[in-house]
Amino acid sequence: MMVLTGSLVVVAQCRTLYISIPTALALLLILLKGEIKFKYIKILLMFTFVSVALLLFVNIFYSNLLVKRILKSGSGVVNYEEDISGRFRIIAWIQEIEKIKRNPYFGQGFGSAFLYRGPLGELMKGMDPHNSYITIAAKSGLIGLSAFFWIVFAFYKKGIKYLRILPETFLQKEMIFVLVALTDLLVFIGFNVELANCGSGMFIWIFMGIGLFLINYSPNNPVESSLV
């Protein structure tokens, strides 16, 4: 499953994945402690080796163009200012944050439309700023954003606690995958419109549901079943 997740970089050709996937892997490495961290490092090394081997193998059938395409799309992360969509994000974020400051606690409401100047000075109306956290703060204020972070934090606290007491079984690897995938999505939505439509943002709740199912699956699990 982790190999399939890594192959999304090849399939989607989305430069945001070049930020979200490595960041997700690194953040989870920081959060884990003790013996489970060393197990995670072994899984991570195996995941990296298999993903690179699979990429190079598939690249042969694309006349060696696949790696070039990946490097080209990945270069947009570094040279984002040269791309109009990259500049659009920064400009939109700055303008929207200034609006959030005017009504920081409750936001503008879900019926309000986004309105700001684009990279070329054109008036942009109804275009989401491509940052789900800014969108939540703009629509429901810092109270809504804090509620979202509380749900995420509560899940991580429970998930990592469960992971540390879980024996080295298939369930342990499944839980690691859930945490990596969830962290990847939480970074990904910081650059895309996902929670405001039926995009991959819905998988945040799906992975949380899978994680809670795994936590409750073991009959001798000492971790409480609720998120509280």
C-alpha cells in the first residue's frame, strides 16, 4: 500500500506531492519514539528502495521519459515564482490572511465568496486561495480552524499511543500506513482546494475512520475507543 501511495507521484504528476509525501514521512519519524521508530525506519527504507526500483523499471517502457517528466514537474516546487499558479497561491494567501485579521474569530461565513487580485492584477472572484487551512479560517474563523486541529491532534495522540503498544503484526504496518497517508494529506491540503469540494480531502476522514477501526479491532486494546 505504501508503494502504491508513492506511485501517486508518477501517476498524478502533481508537484505538491513532492512536498507532502517526504514531509509526511519525516514528520511521522519525528513523532514516533522508542522501538517503533526503528521499525518505522526499516519500513521506510524498504518503501524507498521498492518505489525507486519500480519507478526505474516502469521508466524503461516510457523510453526513459518518465523520470524526465517527474524531474520537470518537481522543478516547479523550487521555481514556483516562475509559474503563474505558484505566484497565484502566494498572492492569494497574503490577501486572504489580511481579510481574516478583520474578523479572526468567526470568519466571513460559508456563503461568502473569495475576492482578490490575481498575479497579473486581474480581479479574481470565487476562486479558492488553494490553501484549505486559510479557507477554514476565512469561512469559520480561528474557532473553526482550532476545532479542526483538535480533531486531528486527538486522532494522532490516540493513533501513536496505539502504535507503540501494538505487537509487530500486520495491523502495526497498516496503522503506520494510515498515519503516513493522513500526514501526507494534511500537508497536501495546505497547497490545494480539497476540503471545500469532493477532492482527496475526504480521504482525511476516511483514513481517520480506518485508524479508529484498527484501534478498536484488537479485543485486548487498552486505548479508549473515543477521541476524547
